[in-house]
Amino acid sequence: MTVLDIGEVARRAGVPASTLRYYEEKGLIASC
């Protein structure tokens, strides 16, 4: 499994890193 930092995930998804952090806070996505 490849580990990506939040910046890389955000770039690939086309969303700001803050959005990913918000989704994680709300339980919509999980980090490793």
C-alpha cells in the first residue's frame, strides 16, 4: 500500500487539504 500525504491526496482529488481534514473530522474518510 502506498502512503500519500494529505497534500498529494488533495492534489489528486482536486480539493483543498482543508476539505479532506473536514471530511476526516466528520468521519466521512479515515486516515491510516
